[in-house]
Amino acid sequence: MIPIAQNTEKFMAMSASYLVERPHDDKPVYVTVQFRDSYQILSESLAVLVKNAGYDAIIQTKKMRTIYGVSDATICSKGIFPYMFFDSFEKLHHSVLPEYNEFEKISPEDYERAQISWN
């Protein structure tokens, strides 16, 4: 992971490249993912911006209800991320939702919603 720093204590984003495949010609194929701290560059948090846009404006998001068979409440609610859990590259291959105690400051309801989203 490569940090994209604003200064020595504040990061705007983290960038990571992962090997996806090594085809027969032996040229590796990578996918690069960037995790951005959108709150630092937007006027409001993403949750506030989505709320202000209104339910009718999130057309692509609403399509996920049908694709994943979940409720509006699950699709439209703020997600959670287990920052404390990801302390090594090996954990990026973890295939199940981390335990409740691996999350910081979440309610049991938030964890239950994460379980629904994960499955």
C-alpha cells in the first residue's frame, strides 16, 4: 500500500496494487485500488451529500436492491469498515466478515447490517 500524504500526519488516500493474474506470456496483470478520504475534499460527508441529493437521484445505487436482494435500508445506509482488523496484507484475503470486536465504535445494529451486506 502506498500512502498519498497531505502532510506527515494526514493522508488523502491509500493506493494498493494486487496481482490478479499471470497469463501465459508471463506479463503480470494487476488491479489498483485507491481508498480516498473523501471527507477531506468534499464540502460534506458522503452520507450528507447522498441525503441532500434525495432518494430519486441514486438510480444506480437502487439497482443493487435487485442485484443483491437486499432492502432499501441496507443499500442506502452508511457502511462500516473494520480498520482495526486490517493490520497485514494477508488479511486482504480474508473471506468472512471480521468479528464484532474488530470494528471500532459500532452498534450491534450496525454489525447486523454489515452481516446482511456481507452475505
